[in-house]
Amino acid sequence: MNLRKLGEDRLLARFASHLPLNRKVIAGAGDDCAVVDSPGADELLLLKTDCVVEGVHFALRTPARSVGWKAMARPLSDFAAMSGVPQFALVTLIAAPATPVAWVNALYVGLAKVAALFDVSIVGGETSATTGPTVVTVSVAGFAEKKRWISRSGAKPGDELFVTGRLGGSLGGRHLRFRPRIAEARWLTEHFSIDAMLDLSDGIGADLPRLAAASRVGFEIDQGSLPRNRGCTLAQAIGDGEDYELLFAVAPETSAALQAKWRKRWSLKLTRIGHLTARRRSPPKVPRGYVHFQQR
Amino acid sequence: MNLRKLGEDRLLARFASHLPLNRKVIAGAGDDCAVVDSPGADELLLLKTDCVVEGVHFALRTPARSVGWKAMARPLSDFAAMSGVPQFALVTLIAAPATPVAWVNALYVGLAKVAALFDVSIVGGETSATTGPTVVTVSVAGFAEKKRWISRSGAKPGDELFVTGRLGGSLGGRHLRFRPRIAEARWLTEHFSIDAMLDLSDGIGADLPRLAAASRVGFEIDQGSLPRNRGCTLAQAIGDGEDYELLFAVAPETSAALQAKWRKRWSLKLTRIGHLTARRRSPPKVPRGYVHFQQR
């Protein structure tokens, strides 16, 4: 059975009943839009869309379940970056009509697994045919309390910089099975004042300059302190990308208490990698991370 | 200049300042997620994602501005279908690195034009490289009042069926420049009780059976009454698809007043095309409309 034979209506009907839903969902997949109860008045609506493309973010031979995992986990990682709570996801699958339905089944297993981990309801989506590589886009809506959302732009000179986990070498397999750091990010904003945060998707060499530019500050990194995954060079830790770890900035007077409390709560590594400075005229020399259109 | 040379950061920076934004936008393109003020407590959150694919929804030679128009207008038409108010859009562009920046510029002109017509803010998006056909996905969030949102599933036997505008022949050009019927839908739910509604994207031959199935009713259509575009056969009006007109069901006692009031307010044609019946064992014989995976 392939997508051409199944048809869109039957494809949707087949998956709609298996999608994770929470009780805020009033109309899910099958109507023109998803309809969900809106968050409260002291909350902000967060929206994010992201895509994975065959040949760019996954290979033809990548198991469909891993493709689904990655497609859902990527936008959820952006919720982590803002200390947001993801709630509702829409999935768009663009695939060749000859795509086996078993492949689509496995894709949805992966999508639904990550979604369920974070209590996210898959409330709808679209399918379209294509003659080219398979594309999966996932759009997520959720919320953050007005006092808890973290942008990239609030960092100050003197702030200390932290990174969760370890960096580099994700293409060995971690890019297909990473955990969005939502629980860690929510814990951080519950206990501490975080000035700026993002998730490392393109590599710290590309993402740290983005945080610094958004906050209009400079930075100084102790490259020897960068937490590397086993077997990774410094250049890989800086430039490979797809780490999906958190990079955040906190005031120096918060630093010691945060590290102590973190160690009691999480087994995940937390590393102080440097600090922010006044803005510089010439940007510091850091190898650039992965940037889609410049990579090839 | 093409996408490979420009790079994603500069692409985003170039467009971010031109995107339409309203004052509910707290963080738009450039941060990890879009952050927007949430709707009030007596409103429901509406979410929709849709895509256009080169070779399926538009041709290689289609002007980029028209591609942008269509990409944005399609999900907005789904808001019309629910009598919803779209507010925020996220755009994902998946294109070859060699895509000219002028093409992307024109695409955004088209996207922004429809968005501005309906006061929709483009709050972010993603770009990715691909080796295949260009894909544009647009995700939209908005609201509908709890008392005004219209699903497909509320129609009752005896309800009369109406269609706005004319059907058929959209591939001659209308599929690239249609107007989502948001104002008309909002007017309908302001003045009348609408039992069920959808937008005709796949052709009434496919979409009416969907409305009937969702409402667990049957239908009887006076095929001679179907409003056709000039030069279209009945089969085209039923099966071509991409009309993006509204199909809705109202109680028979509402029918006359609705038609009279509509004629005073709108120049757009409104046609009574039939009525709903009790559910039937065998579905009525209507040519099937456009269904993506069965089309080729």
C-alpha cells in the first residue's frame, strides 16, 4: 500500500484516531483548522514551525521513526529555548505518492512518541504529493508565562554563559534522538532569573554570535572548557551543529547558586563556558557553525 | 544573488523588517519562537498549516508573487471556513540553494499582500535547502469566539445548502489569486446561526461528502443550480477544485432571510444548491473532486 492508493482522506482518518490529544482540544485533525482552548490572560502564545528535508536533515535510509522523532523534537527544542510549554502540533507531510504507508506509519510513531513525552497534542496537518525529496514540517503552538519567557536579546555584559550537555558529533546519530531540554528550561526559569537563552541548532560557533548580536554584547569563550562529546575535536564541538543543548546567560552573582542547585537536580552536565562583554567592533574569531545555505 | 550566497541569517534579516506585524506581536521573526499576546478567555485558539509544492500547486513558471499569494491565502481560507479570525503566520520556505533572491523577494511580496489584507502578522519562519521542488508551508494561528466557530459536523437533516461565488475552472488562474472569504464568513456568523461550513478546496464533489460524513447526514443537490464559472461544464464545477468558496448549511427557516440580507450586503453571488437529508446507506453519486494522492 502506498500513499497514492490510500488517498488523503483515508490517510488522515487512519492517523487521526492515534494522535495524542489533551482535553484542551475541541476540534483536532479532520476539520478545517484545529480548535483549542486558549491560554489564560497572564500567558503569551508561542508559535514555532520547523521542517526536516530528506537529503538535508535526514537520509533516504534513515528509519522513518527517527525522522518523525527529529521533526517533532526540533520545534520543541525552540520552546525549550524560550522556557515555553508546547501544547499543540500540526504536521505537514510532503511525500511521493509511491511512499509506502508503512513508512508513514513509522513516521507518526516517532512524531507521536516525542509529542506524548511532552504532553503535546497533534491536532492536525496536511499531506501533499511531491516529485522530490520527502519533507515533514511541524508547527507548534504553546505558551509561556509573561514573567518566564526568555528571548535571545536580554543578555548583559558580565553575564556568565552556560551550556547544557555536550557538543559535537551529533551526525553520528544524536541528531535523530535528542531530547528537547524543556524540563530543564522550565526548571531554570522557575528558580533563577535567566537573561537570555537559545537552543544550539547550528553549532555554538553560529548560535552564540546570534545571541550576542541580539543582545548587543560581545563574548569571551574559554575554548578549553567547551564540553565535547567523546571523540570530538574542538572544531566539531563548535561547528557540527544539531546539538539541541541550551545556551544561556545569567548574572555573575547567580552563577554559583545555579550551578550548585543544578547538580542536585539534574544528572545532565552543565558547563560554564565564558562570559559576555561590551560589544566589540570586530567580532571574535570563532569557527562558523552549520548554516544551511552556505554549507554546500 | 542566490540563497546559497545570501545565507539564512541575512535572508531572515532582509525580510524580517518588511513583514506585516500588529501590536500583539511581542517577539517576531528572529527569536526561537514567535511570541504573541494570547486571545481572551471567551475565545478559542485556531491553528492551521498548509503547503504549496512546485509541480503540484504551482508551476515552475508561476510568478513567485502568485505563489506567495496562494501559499498564504490557502490556510486563511480555512479560517474563513470556521468563521475564525487569523492573526499570526509562520512561513517555511524549502528551496534549492540556487534559487534567486529576487524570486524569494517576490514570494514575500505575495505572502505579505494577503496577510496585510486580513491584518495577519507574519511572525517568523524557517528556510531549508532542498534538491527537489520548491515548497512553501504557511502556519496560521488565530481565534474564534466560543459562540461563533463553525465546524463541519453541525449540519442537520433538512438544512439548506449554500455556496458562495462560482465553481470550476480555477486552474485557468483563479487558484493563484482567490480571496479567502473571511469577511463573508464573519458576517454570516454575526447575523445568522450557521450549522456547518467548509471551504471548497478539493471540489464540491469531494468536499460536500466530507461535510455530510462529518455531520452524519446525507445530501441532495440540484446539479442544475450549481453556480459555474464562465465556460465550465458541470463536471468541472464539481470536480476541478481550488474554488476556495464557502459551502454552508443553515436551518430551512433561516434560508429566506439570509438570502435577502446577503443580497443587500454583498455583490458576491450566493446560491442555494440543495439540502441535507437523513444519512443514506449508499452515498449519492457525485463525481469525486480533486484528491491529491489519487490524482496522478
